[in-house]
Amino acid sequence: MNFDTSIPIYLQVGNDLKGKIASGQIQPGEKLPSGRELAQQYQINPNTAARVYQVLEQEGICETRRGLGTYVVEEIGMQQKVREEMARDLTRSFLERMRALGLSGEEIGKILKEEENR
Amino acid sequence: MNFDTSIPIYLQVGNDLKGKIASGQIQPGEKLPSGRELAQQYQINPNTAARVYQVLEQEGICETRRGLGTYVVEEIGMQQKVREEMARDLTRSFLERMRALGLSGEEIGKILKEEENR
Amino acid sequence: MNFDTSIPIYLQVGNDLKGKIASGQIQPGEKLPSGRELAQQYQINPNTAARVYQVLEQEGICETRRGLGTYVVEEIGMQQKVREEMARDLTRSFLERMRALGLSGEEIGKILKEEENR
Amino acid sequence: MNFDTSIPIYLQVGNDLKGKIASGQIQPGEKLPSGRELAQQYQINPNTAARVYQVLEQEGICETRRGLGTYVVEEIGMQQKVREEMARDLTRSFLERMRALGLSGEEIGKILKEEENR
DNA sequence: GTGGTCTAGACCACT
DNA sequence: GTGGTCTAGACCACC
């Protein structure tokens, strides 16, 4: 994984995990890698890995059981919620960048449809 | 500017310049900073800066005049062409990421309209 | 300050600060010591001090302004809210220990009144 | 057991034993663990363990019989006396901390009743 | 100067 | 083995 220098690593890794949960690659109730494993996988410090899970836990996406590990919560609709949240973030950033190019809403819609049908 | 480790810096800087041209911040015919100036502005190596202009020249966006510097070309429609190219790149990457989340074309369109009207 | 080994230091320091806020020793809007100062005052590591403020911020008690410092929020009723929360915590722990001694609610009330009038 | 750094360990262990006597977990006339056993149970130094019994003996709570061990005294009302003493200590410390928060006697009584009925 | 992030490595409690 | 806490020290961005 390549990290953007301007965003904290723990957020980037967290977003990566959220993407996997949102897309169903990681299922509700599933056990996430241990802090040390996560640290190895992403080549980060164990403390940073722990912080990743702290954030996800705070967002109600996963829960951690001492001595056992960290698990994706099984709450109904959680996956859908995460997916929508990420989709809106992506969309907002997309619109912002398109408008910075000087494109109107109509133009954006037009290009989007053309590219969709490729 | 924050560089993404996974993409060559000269491409990232080139894209930044293209964005400024596409949005009109830099006008056709305008003189671009010298290689050394560019290197300072973006805190990059002068060799990398030179490569940035090589790429833009190859794409027909700017031209270097011996002893004078590098200028944005004045060809009619160039600005429009750059803008559209960047817009399509952004859109493709946007669609790719939205689909990776498991969203259909309809859902993407729906969210886009909602966020546009905010 | 003497730390109880069984409770995280960052919670104990946080509680100490909350007590000072609840009792009015620290006023709303007031600037709290910088992380490094707090670390010196309580003889703890700067990272632990930072964590203290992270917790208080999460609880909506203080807010941190980058490059400026950490401040107690000025929201109306915040002080009262913190005071009541701490009071209830103290009371619950008191009742628990009194009952562990085998005392009934009546006995507790009786002793309390006697001690109050000393 | 978790020790508070600010209070001598022999007092903390002594209080723990007194609590067990007051609540009836340890009965009058019962044999207390030997000094060495106590040291192991609480993970303290045998000298400290001996000092614990010195204090309890001085307070008239237990008595040591040469070659036999240490026993809780069987005096009538002793248990009741210890219980009341501990209860008063707890209450005094409780009142002190509640008042430090700026609470009046009435407010303390009100919160106490509310928490009792939970 | 401030807070924010990251690394490194230690120790503990829980299972 | 797991996560939770703490220390130590580094570098960065903001003011």
C-alpha cells in the first residue's frame, strides 16, 4: 500500500478496511487481523495499527475483545451505512475536483454517462 | 503539495499544472516558470522539473523556446481538450472506486444528484 | 499525584482535571496547560498527556486548537453536566462499598446524616 | 489487589481484611492466614504482612497466639464496631469529595436517593 | 511555541 | 497468543 503523506496512516488503513467491509470482502462478525498482523501487512508500527482499530471501534464498525481480537460488528445495516458514507465521501471529493476544473453540473453528468457506457 | 508515493512525481506535478491550465488559472500563451523555479515551487529536483515539461510538451500542451523558456501553446481548443481529458480521468477513477464499493450505475447517479444539490 | 495501578493514568489525570472543572477551579473557556506542561506537572509521558486531552475532547469537555493549545469549552451547562456525572460516579462507588460491608439503605442514610452534622 | 502508591501497603491490606471481617466473610474466632501465607496472597513482603497483623492487634481486632497463629477476636460487638468504623471512614471521604465538587448537603442527599433506587 | 503523527520497545492483563 | 498501556524520542504542520 502506498501512503499519501498528507493523511494520517491510521486513517488511510482504516479507510482501506472500511472499503473491504463496505464491498463485502470482509463480512460482519468476521475476525480482523490482530494488531501485530495488521502492522506487518501494511508495514506500519503496531501502535499505529492499534490506532486504526480504535478509530473503527469509535465509529461503531468493529469491536475489540481483550485477549481475543477485533471483530466486525454484526449490527443490521452497518455494512450498508459504511458503504453509503464512503460513497458520499468519494462523490463529494469528485464533484469538488470537477468543479475546480470549471465544469458545470450538466457537463459533469454528461461525461459521467458517457464513461459509464464504455 | 503532497506527493503520493505510488505515482512518479513528475506526473503528479504535470497533472497539477494541467489542472491550472484546464481551469484557466494559467492562460494559453502564458510563460511557465523556469525549470529551476518550478523545482523550488514544488520542492523537487531540477531534473524532475525538466521532465515535467518534457511530458507536457509531448502531450502538445506547452512548447519550449530555446533561451526564452516554456510557454503554454495557443492552439484553439487546447484548453478545452486538456480539461476534458482530465475530467474523463477523474470520472473513470471515480466510477471505478464507486463500483468497487458494489454500487450500480443507478445508485451512483442518485447519490451524485443528491450531493450536487447540497 | 499518586496513581492507582489498576486504572490507566490518562483516565486518572482526566478525572482530576474534570474535578477541577466541575468545582470551578478551572473555568469554561480557560486555556489548559499544554501537553508538555501537563506531562511535567503530573510527571507523565507527553504521549500520555496528549491522550488525556483526546479523551476530554471526545467527551465534549475541551477542544484543541492546533498550534494554540487546549481550551475548556464554553457551552452553557457543560460545567454542571460534568459535576453531576462525577457526583453520580462517586455516589455509585460509595453505595457499592457500603453495601459490601453489609449495610442497608437506611443505615447508610443514618450514618451519612450523622457525619454531615459534624 | 491494586495498591495505591500514596498509602502504606500494610494499611491497605489491613483495610481489606477489616472489610472482610466487617462484612462477615471472615468470622469472629476464625484463624487468619499465617504471615507467610498472607505475604503470598497479597504478593507482599513477609515483613509487611507481619506489620499488618501488628496493626490489627493494636486495634483490638485480632490476637496472635504463640505457635498457633493469628485469630479474629470473639468479643461481642467487635464485628459491628469495625463495620461502623469503616462505614464512617468511607462516608467521611465520600462527603469530602462531593463537597469538593461544590455540592450542598441537600444535593448530596438527593443524588444518593436517586442512585439507591436504581 | 503548540498539537499531531509515527516509530520502537517495554510491560501487563486477559484467554 | 490477544489487546491495553506507558515510555522515549523523533519529525512535521500550524501559529
